Amino acid sequence: MPLLVTSASGTNGDGYGALLAFDSDGKLVGAFSDDSRIVDPRGLSIDRSEGLLFLNSGRDRVLALGAGGMVVRDTGPIEGLNPGGGNFGPDGRYYVGSRSARTVIAFAPSLNVTGESFLPTAIVPFPRGFAFGHDGRFFLASGTGPNGVGDNTIVAFDLSESARPVRLVSDPELSPLDLAIAPNGNIVVSSEHPFGAADAVTSVREYDARSGHLVRVFSPGNAAELRRPRGLRFGPDGQLYCVAQNEVVSFDSNSGKCLGTVVQLTRLHGQALAFFP
């Protein structure tokens, strides 16, 4: 199954500013789409019900692409959206992190109506990855922004009280980026601590979704560099994949062992990944 990776450009890294496709051997195929609306692309998520790939463009818009790479839906420019990560919720809507508004916005999958704020504005200092847990709660990585401001934790929301986040994780070695829910219901988070530091310690960290306690740390060891880790996804093979600077790294989701790199590409500056179609 093809692996798609968003490669940042501009302030997010001197990358390709494109949605790149790789074959099953990790070889670069090329840009998945050459649509001019894809600029400094960020979050990715798949609507399985319609077979569409949703992409957050740095041009303040959300796009939906078909299997051939053609854009079939477009919100149009949304002033101040500054989208980060994206994920589908249990209600079928597409949720997007708005980094300028410091909140999460929900869009109907048709992308033909205005998005609705899912959380209050400025709910955290700088939103990073997020996902819905198996029990219906919403988990949000509250990380550090480019200005150095942040609180480096994971907060949880009961959907009946979305204005009242509960600080779930207190880990002095965490600076969270993307967040995903493991098959066992735990939270996995890519981390770069201190964020932006040349000597930052990078890892993928797993936390118990109820207690917030650290369960284990996925470390690259000597199998990969894992510099500037960003997007996380569990692949169709059940393994955990993390996109990073110049590479995509895989981990055995059972043992936590790093399996090495599945993609190596100079200037990748990956932000998110998806297996599509």
C-alpha cells in the first residue's frame, strides 16, 4: 500500500512543500498531487467511508483528494485557520487543530459548510496532535510552539464538558507533537525534548489512557535517527510509524522495538503520514 507523507516548507522546515508518495520499498514515487492549493502541507487523515484523503494545507484551507491525487473538495481559504493536525471523529466530522486560534475546529466531511469550534479558543497554549479515545474522551497534546511557549502535557476532555480539560500526563521528559491511540487504547505521543533544541532527546512515549502514567518509551536506538519526530500512524500491518526529518521510522507495536527506517529522503521534513488508498 502506498505511503503518503506531507513534507513541510517555509517556517516549518526547508522541505519539499508537497504531498509525497513512496512505494512499498520506501522508494520515492513523486508528488501524489501537483495541485497548487497544496502548500506547506500538514495533517492527513483518511475518510474510509468515502475513500478520500483529507489534507490540511498551509494556505489556510482543508482539501479532500481522491485516489488519483485530484482535489475533489475544498473549504476555500479560511482566515486565521493555520491548520496543524487532522483526525476524523466518531461523529464522522473532520477535526483540525487551529494553531493560531489555539483550538480544534470540526468540519463536515462535505467541506461545504463553515467549520465549528469543538473546543473554546485558546484552550491550551499550543495545540499539537489529538485523537478520540476508545471510551469517547478527547485527548489533546499541549506542546510548545515556535515562540517557546507551552506546557508540555496531554489533556483529556469529557465531551460533555469540553471547556474543562483535565491534565492527564505529567512527564518532565515530554514535549509532545503528534498523538495517536494504540490498539490497546493507550496514548502514544511523539516527543522532542526540549522542543527545537539541537541536542533534543527524541522518542515515542506511551501513556495509560486512564491514569496518564508512562507505560514505556519507544527509542530509536541505533536503528534510526528520529530527529524532529512528528506524525504518528498505525499501519495496516499493525506496526507504529513515525515521520521525522529525512526518514520514516517504524516500531514493533507489541515489543516497542525500533524496526529501522522504511523511508530515507534528504530534506523530507515530514509532518504527517497515511497509507492510501
